[in-house]
Amino acid sequence: MWGQHNGRTRSRALLKALAGLEAPEIGDGLGDVPIVIRKAAGARVQDADGNRYIDLTSFFGVAAVGHRNRAVVQAIRRQAGRLLHAMGDVHPGDAKAVFLRELRAWLPAGDYRAVLSLNGSDAVETALKFAASATGRPGVIAFEGSYHGLSAGALEVTAQRVFRDPFGATLSGRASFVPFPGAGGPDGDKVLARVRRLARRNEAPPGAVIVEPIQGRGGIRVPPRGFLKSLADLAREEGLVLIADEVYTGVGRTGAFLACDHEGVVPDLVCLGKALGGGVPLSVCLMKPRVAEAVRAAGGEAPHTSTFLGHPLGCAAGTAVLRELRRGDLCARARRIGDVLLGRGREWAARFSFIQDVRGVGAMAGIELSAPPVAREVTRLALERGVILLTEGEAGRVLAFTPPLVISDADLRAALDIVESCLRDAPGSGAG
């Protein structure tokens, strides 16, 4: 049932056409056996040639409530029948108020104020700008291995060189990077000491610290328990604004609405995106009042806005996503998925000598292999056999498991059985 039984004739033709239309760097990033996706539903995907797959990626974490979720699609259709576009900060659409009220009910504090946008980078840009306005200090402390987006401001705090180096001439250097604790990094106390020293420096002290509660693109790196709480306490003591980038970890992915919720942390700013729109571009930067109120309209003009702010389709989809999260108790489902993922991962680690680490929280798990070529071969074999899987980490040696939270037990089991066969058949498996 699963896999590339029909060949890839149409996918190849479409990819060839795209190669002549897109910038080369887009095509350069395609996988070893790229496919063109035609349709998807739930956790199941079909390519342009009719081949079928189980998705263990949620397509970069977006499809948390499932691909083409029925309630989300219905909400988009209803909204499209009434209003496709409104006027953001001048004459907003009514869907915006409905969505923001729904979102507030999920947040750890009731006084967050929002700026809506279209993607994670937008939300991070908003956070950095407002934090600088609130503190008067543009410097930011960020973490090695971090990924916060690739637009100009977000790239300043994205540590991975593959993204920074081509555009190094545009960077101001206002970010200071410290190690991320856990998964091979130093312990949390040493990291916190580095953060404190940076916060107290005499020349150009930073005004904010930005952190992913779990590093996604950095390799599903999980900090030690209590680190986020200690970082929040330190930020408050040192007068730093704490920005939590929950674009990947938020909206139920780790078994709580926010990953920060696991430690009772209430950040000054929270960035959400990816899963928030259920497949429609939607993101938000949420700010405590003291940060939000640092920026005010001048002469009736909002100084930070955009044409598609509070886009009606995105807001309608986002409302449906949040209601589906509650209706399906998907945070609890994420925890159950995590138990399965980590359980299977530990079984594999006992059998395959090239597995170096198994880690994760909820439906966000990573299996670190000894070498990038092995990880690439596993993902290539998985795609051929009917499972969509990605690698993460700067070296690309971590198999990342972020399936839709609606994936059935049978599909999850089938997909993991296929991944196990790929681990067994990969070069140097050392299967016992």
C-alpha cells in the first residue's frame, strides 16, 4: 500500500519544470528522491504519481490537527464565501476578534496583547522590534543551534551558519550566542552564568533573550528540566525581556499548548505559527502589556503593520484549529504519541549501534544517528517505502518525528515499522 510503486514520472516532469522557474537554491535543497505532493488528509499523503505515504513530519510541523482537517476546511470555505480580505489595522475583519478571543483562552496569562502576521519569521521580527522599543536596548541573547526564521531581523538571532553565511554582509551583529544546554551541550547552570555575564556587561548590554523551549531545526534538543524556569527568573532579575519562540513547539505539539507550560513559565513575549493556521499562513506575537504598550500609533499610523494583518481566512482557520485541539483533546494525544515514539526509539537504540541518542517531549521526538550519511539514507529508504521523514540539526543526523496529532495508532505503528526496516537496511546498521 505504501511507497513508490507507481514510479515518479509525473513528479520528475514537474520538478524539471520548477527547476527552470525557481531560484537554484530552492532546487538545491530537494531531497535525494524528491516527490511532488498532490493531496493529503489526516496523516496520509499522495504524490503526483498516485504513490501513498504516511506523514511523520506534519509538513514542517504545520498539520498538527491533520492535513485538510474537515473543520478547518469548512471554516475556510465559510469565510471565503463572506470575506476574503479586510483592512488589517484600519478596518479589521470580524474573524480577527473571534480568533483572538479563542486564542486567549489557551494562554498562561489573560493579559497578552497580539500582533498577527503570516509566518514564524514575521512573529519573531515583531518580538524583536517591540522588545527593543520597550527596553531601549537592541542587543539580544540567543542560543547556538537556534532557528528563528530567515527574514532580516529573525536571521540576526538564527545561529545556524548554513542560513547566516550567504547573507553575512547584511547582519548587524546585535545577537550574542550562548550554548544550548542538553544533547551534548554544557549543563544549564553554566549556560545561565553566561547569560548573566552578558546581561551585566557595561558596553551595549542586551535588552532581550530569545529561546526555543525545544530546538526543532537545531536537532530536537531538549534542555534539562527546570532550565526554562531558571532562565525566566534570571531574565526578570537582570531586566531582560524573555521571548519564547514557540513557532515549532506551540499549539499542542509537546503535550501542552505551549512548551513553556510544562514549567509554568509565562514569557514576556510568545511567538506562534506553523500549526496555528492548520495549513493557512498565520502567526502571532503575543506580548505582555508593558512590552506591547511601548509602541503606539503616531499621527494615526500604526508603525508596525502589514497588508494582510489579521487575514480573515487565516483567522477563521486558526479558530477552527484551536477548537479542534480542544474537541479532540489533542494535547493528551500528543503525550500518548510521544510515549510510543520514545519507546520505539529506545528499543531501536538497544539494537542499532549507530543510534547515539533518543530524546523529545510529546509528539516531538528526535533520534540522533552517528553520521549524516546514515540519516540521509534512512530518510531516502523511508520515502521509497512510504513514510515521509525529515532530518534536523546542523549536521542533519537527527531523525525528527513530528507526526500529525490525529494520526491513528495503526498508521503510527505501520510508519514506525517501516522506519525500523530502514534502520535495519541502512549501511552499518549493526543490528543485533
